[in-house]
Amino acid sequence: MASQTLLVSIAIFITLFSSTVHSLTCKSQKLSGSQTYANCTDLSALGATLHFTYNATNSSISVAFSAAPPSNGWVAWGVNTAGGGMIGAQALIAYKHSDGKLAVDLYNLTSYGGIDPVKKLSVDTWDVSAEESSGAVTIYAGVKIPAKADNVSQVWQVGPVVSGKPGKHDMGKENLSAKSALPGTAASTVAPAPASGSGGNTTGGGGNKSGAASLMGERFSLGFYLAVILVMAGFLSM
């Protein structure tokens, strides 16, 4: 009986731990660099966040998208100026290349099959870069949004790297739900600000604790509870 209790407790712990370290929030996350963003939103799927500032003067948006990839996997964020999901999206995909360095490739997602990087997207991009911290990858970019595009959506995703290239992502509910209207382009509450530059700290939903510190704190707390579970299991076996 005690052994069954221990196994159930460990299973619950592993589930909680996995969901915690793979979920980011605007409240706990702090980005590096000097640029600030007017807004931040916790995205609806895959535990991702989007810091952003929309610049109405030149119809562009500067973003810092963050998500936790599978082990040695990839993360992606993109825009679809025709609305909808993956097909037609202009995407930025960050992953570690063969030299072991994290880099961002440009992809025109024209199908669900094999895709190859392109040199230029149909939307202008600048200051594209990526960084990794505490298991999460952040993509920084400035993106020009066509002035007449009134149905712009954003898509984001995580997946494995296979043979040195981004492989197909899972088709679970979280993955299929990773899309929404692009904030700022349809919201009148976003404050104009410079769109160029990469990196930054959030001003619209940030916190005093860095993402790394928050995750370490959560790991410590869960480790403490696991210790309590093990002690209780020991008493039950006596």
C-alpha cells in the first residue's frame, strides 16, 4: 500500500514539475537587454509569452516571443497577414544549428510537409535574434505589418530538431490551439514606441523576479514537497 502511495505521489509530482518549468508568464519573466515593451501577454497555448510594442507610425511591431522547446528542439513565432493558422504564415524558427549555436531561420510556411528556410519573408523583418535562458528560448524581432492588412494573426509552435532541421511538431490540442489575432494591430490601447532593436525588459506585465529565479524557486518548492511525500511514504511503510 505504501509503495503504491509513493508511486502515485511521484507521478503527481512529475506532472506538476513538468508543467511548471515549461510554462512562462509575463509576471515572472524578465528579458535581457535594454529595450522595453509596452505590453506583454500570456499566450493561450504551449506556456508561451509575447512582449510587444506596436508602432502605428510605420505599421510595425517589435516582439520578444518566449517558449520552452523540447530537449534540443525548436521554437517558432510568425504572422499570417491573411488570418488563419500555419499555412501562409511568415515564421521565425529558432534552434541550435550544427555548430551548436542558437540561431533564427526564416520560413515561408506554404504546406504541412517538409519546408526549407528562405532568405527573405513576404513581410519585412529586422533585428532578428534569439537567446536561451533557463530552458526557454526567446525570439526578438521587428516585423512590418502591411498597412491594409486588417486580419493579421500570429502563430507560434515548439517541436523537435531532426537530422539538424526543424521536425514536425506534435498535433495535440495545445499545438493546434497555438494561434490568435495579433495583438496591437487590432487594439487601440497599444502605445506607439520605436520598433527597432532587440532584447529588452517588459513594462507592461513584467515582474521583479527573473524567469530563471522564478523557475529555480518553483523547483525548490516542488523539491521540498517531494521530500515531504517521501517522508510520509516512509512512515506508511513502517
